[in-house]
Amino acid sequence: MTKFFGRIAISLFIFALIYFISLYISTPVGHSLRGKWQFLNGEKSKYIEVPFEVMIKHPQVFTVVTKFPAKWGDTLVLPEVNGGGFEVYLNGKKIYQVGNIKDRVENIWNRVFFIPMFSSLKPGENTLKIKLFAFYNAGLTITPYIGKYPQIEKKIIITEFLKHDTILIIMGIAIALAVILLSLTFIMKKGNRKRYFTIGMSSLLFAIYLLDLQHWYVNNISTYIWIRKILIISLYLAVFFFLAGLENNNGRSKRLKIFFAGTILTSLFVFAQPTALQYKFSLSVGALFVAVMIVFSVLKVYLDENYELILPITLTMEITIYVVILILEEKPNAFLVSYGALSLIAGIGIFLIKDYVRNYSNMVVLHKAAMTDPLTGMFNRQVLKNLELSQHDVIAMIDMDGFKKVNDRYGHEKGDELLKTFCEKSTELLRNQDFVIRYGGDEFLFVLRNCNKKEAISILERVRKSFEKESIQYGVTFSYGIERVGKNLEETIKKADLKMYHAKSSKKHSN
């Protein structure tokens, strides 16, 4: 439980960090242009409070106007502009333009614009006019500000990096994670293949959604809305696939079927909206459904006591709830949306990669156990199936002399101890690249890498002398046969085995 609360504390800390970074982005430096601006829409005129956002039924261009003294600075910064394009006028002269507000629509809501004004500034009071093209909404949703460029340059660079450039990094991470997890589904024959696939798809769909936070343009409003519908539906599907990845019963739960139906219905609802304004309002329904799915995910993780996932999911839930509040107040913040979703995908992806590493480690352990002799801890003969040797290597076949007498006189426990002693001494005296194989009973193989026969004899004699010191009271030693590795390992072992028996036979005749 301490571990659980520790992760919750980390989650809250990260959320607070992200929240204060978002505040940094939203806080102007230099001279803020917050306050009343004149709002012109055709012949109608009124004053509105900046920052602001307006919703409209039909695409149109409107204008906002304010005045400022020249001493404030030479650079205008617009941290977030909603709309399909805009033009900036200073003292009646156009000094900046994003898109052609008459002919096409641009996706600009997640960019920071800084606009040099020094060429058109005049002493005293200056008039700033911004024309905004609204296809269903438009506005200056983060407070603009003016300053002298050398003094505000650092703020501009950091804000642009955090708000826009980081999205490219996040997209790269999401795509890389998707490639890794989807690749695992083809590499693995068993294990959590379906989980890796669903989370991989979630990450890929999330990367597609992040295109909505990039600067792009199309030639008409209809195409723009269709593209945004596809991108937002990608987000809904990404959250659903993530939820499916949490399921441990291969996606057959009733809950998952309900959320799948909800995802499809929500996607169809958004997709079917005929106008831009109706599409905008349908996003609130989608945001609410996504929030419900993420809250359910947190509860599921908690009930399953899968605390490793609680940090990214809790963080994402908090951010999602915060974003829903922002949407309801008509103050969207793309920074929180993207970072919240990243915490979800990256956290789960890291968990699954750790899960794969754990499973792989278990497979390695089991594989090693299948090729390891339980008594001595050395390899058994099964390892020969996977052994790759060269003609520079030497095989030595070893058989104990007098070992049967030890078993008969002192018992098998003492015989087992002698076998262990032999392996210990061999391991001490062999080189790092060499290893011992228990071939069967009291027979062993030495695999000596990059070794000639003379060096092999020297190694084996050192092992024999060391072993005989430990087994002198039992009168046990060993015989061996050496053969350089040929094209056929089986034939090489047979030749070494034959030489070993010749050596053993010679000892018997000499005695």
C-alpha cells in the first residue's frame, strides 16, 4: 500500500508540474494586452474582454482592435489564435498574415506567433487591428502581449518548444512505441500478444490524432472539418484500444463490449454532424465519453491492484477532467491534452515493455534450466544442439577412472560430491571462453575455444592435478581424449571419445 500511495504522490507531482508549465505558457511577459478590445462584425461594434473565443453559426471574418503606446515594445506575441487564418494590421498597414482568409482554412490553434512591428510603429499611440477568419469559432484564447524582442526572446523560444515542437517529439515517441509493440506481436508466439497489439494500435492512433496539433491547411472548410473528424475519432479509438489492453481475458468482457459500442456510437455521432458548429459542440460529448473510459481504467487498475499502471493513468485522469472543465468553460488548452495523452500511452507502453522483458527473462531462465545439469550446474548435452563451433576450437572428452568404486564403497552422495568438485576445479582453471558440459553419468566434455592440442593438453593436465589433490583418498582421476573440431560436431565427439577410451585402456594395461 505504501508503494501505491507513493506512486499516487508522484502522479500528483507530475500533474502539478505540467499544470504550472501550462500556466507559464499562458502568462504574458512584457506588456499584456488583456482587457477590453473593440469587436467589429460587419457594421456591429462592441467591446469584448481578451482573451476570448466566439462561436458562430456561419463562417465569417471579424475584427478586433486595441491601442498601445510605442514604448511598450517592437514585437507582438500571439500565444494561441483560434480560427482558420488571420491578418494583423498596425496603424492601417498589414504587417502579418497567416493563410488567405478568403480562400482557405488553416489549422493554427496550437502555434505561437511572434510578429515584428518596428517598421510600422509610430511615436505615441498605435492602433493594432487583427482580422480573424472563423468557420465555427475564433478568438485570442491566450492573452497576447507586446515587448522588446531581446527581452522576450527566451519566453518565445520556450513557449514555442513546449507548445508545438514537443508535439513532434511526442509523435515520434508514440510511433516508435507502436512499432515496438506491434513488432512484438509478430515476434512472440505466446504471451501477451493481444495486449501488445492493442496498446500498439492505441499508440499509433494517438500519433495520428496529434496531427490535429500541427499547422496545416486545406482549400475549403468542408475538407478541414472532415480531416478534424478523422483525427478526433482516432483519439477515441486510441483510448478504447488502451482500455482493451488492460483487459486480461482477450477482449471478451461485457464491459469492453459496452465501451466498444460507445466508442463506435460516439465516433458516428461526431462524424455525422453536418455543420462546423454542430461538430464543435459534439466534441464535448466525445470528451465526456473519453473521460468516463479513463476513469473506469483507473478503477480497474486499482481493483486489480496493478499499481505499476496507476501513475500514468491517474495523471491522465486528472488532466482529462481538467481539460473537460476547460472545454466547458470554452478555454481549451492543447498543451494539457497532448501531455495527458502522452502520459497514458508512454506509461502503459513502458509497462508492457517491462512485461515483455520479464517474460523474456523467464524464457531465458527456463531455457537455461532445460540445458543445465541440476547436480553440477554445468550445461547438459542438450546445449550441443545450439552450439556453434569453429575449426579453431577443441573438444575434450573426459571419463572418470575409479569412480564406480567410490559409489559402491562410500555411496552415491560421496560420488556426487566428487563430480561437483571436478566441475568446480575445472571452472576455476578453464579460460573465460571455455565451458564444461556434463555429457552423462561421470562423462564430461570440455569445449576449448581458439585452442590448439598442445594448449588443450596443458589445460587438462592442470585440471587433473588439481582434482587429484581433492580426490586422492578415493583414488579417483580421469582419462581424456582431444580432437580439433571438424565439419561435423558429432563425428568430432566420437573421435575424442575413441581417443579417451584408448587412454583409459592404456592405463589399465600399464597397471
